[in-house]
Amino acid sequence: MPRPIDELAYEHMLLTRYTLHNLTGRHTEGLERSAYVLLSRLLAQGPMSVGELSDAFELDVSTVHRQTAAAMRAGLVERIPDPGGGMARKFRVTELGEKQLHDHRAALREAFGALLEDWPDEDFDAFVTYLRRFNTAVEHRRGRPWPRP
């Protein structure tokens, strides 16, 4: 009989296997995962430099450069002078990026709603509470909290 920690590891593997775009078992249009995360962070925190994004995401600067370049080509972000007067230019979400993020989140809400429609409200609320608690524990351990509304 598997121990609960073994079950957690297994269920985590499965959770990470299911992409944000394929919650319902069919491909849906939407933002690519890295763009979704990038736009979400910029909207939550405000304009950020490549270095700040690299630190926040724990990614190599070259990876962040590729992701921000792709987002710029798609018109999702733009480079601006540092609002605080610093030397580094920063990225901010464009109007198009904000619209696409809003649309993507709406599609996710619809997909989650369909998957969990038969869950009692108490189970749904508990699931969200435990997931937030888990994510917060990970962030605390890594010393990189994610800004939340």
C-alpha cells in the first residue's frame, strides 16, 4: 500500500503532466505557458527588467531573453524606460497582452468549472485553500513569493 507521500509525488507528476491548455482533453487556443506566466507576473508586480524576471522565475537570463523576445514579437509586452529612473529598461504588458491574458484566464475558468462542476462548494473551497497553502509553502522555502491579488 503506497504511503500518502508517495501518492502525493505521483499525483503531482500527473498534475504537471496536464497542461494549462489541455484541461478538458482537447486542444484549446490560448497563450503559450511561458507567456501566460510572464504576463501574469508583470500584471501582478508591474514593469520588470530581464534581471528581475530571471530572479523571480529562477531562470537563466538567456531563457528570459528568448521568452520576452517572443512576447514582444507577438505584441504582448513592450520595453519601457525604468519608471523608477534606473538604467535597465523594463517590460510591461501591452493592451493586447492584457486582453489575451484576460481571455486565457476566462478559458481556464470555464475549463476548471466544467471539470469541477459536480464538486460540492466545500470540496472546491478546500481544494483551492490547500493548493494555495502548498504553493505558498514552496514559495516560502525558495524565498521567492509570488505576488497575489
